[in-house]
Amino acid sequence: MSKEILDLAKHDIEEAAKSLKTARELIDRLKKAGESTAELESNYAKAQSRLRRFEVAFRD
């Protein structure tokens, strides 16, 4: 793969990681407020798993 594609992938992975961190914080806030978070937790876990696969695929 070209360096340009790898750099774009790395950037996208970093942005996805930031989004997941924000999602985790929001889920934790909802949970503390007594809201049901089961579906959000499930979606978060799936997204985190996908991100890990991309990280492995695009490691330097």
C-alpha cells in the first residue's frame, strides 16, 4: 500500500479512537444517571472490535 493510503488510514483510526472514547464517556454518564445502556454497550463493543481489527491491519 502506498504511504498516502497508510497515512489516511492511520488518521481515520485515530479519529475513530477519539470518537469511541467520547462514546464511552457518554455511556458512563447515562449509566450513572440510571439509564439503560445495554444496546449502547453492545454497539460500543462492536465498534471497538472493528477498530482493533483496522489497527492490526494498518500497523506500521
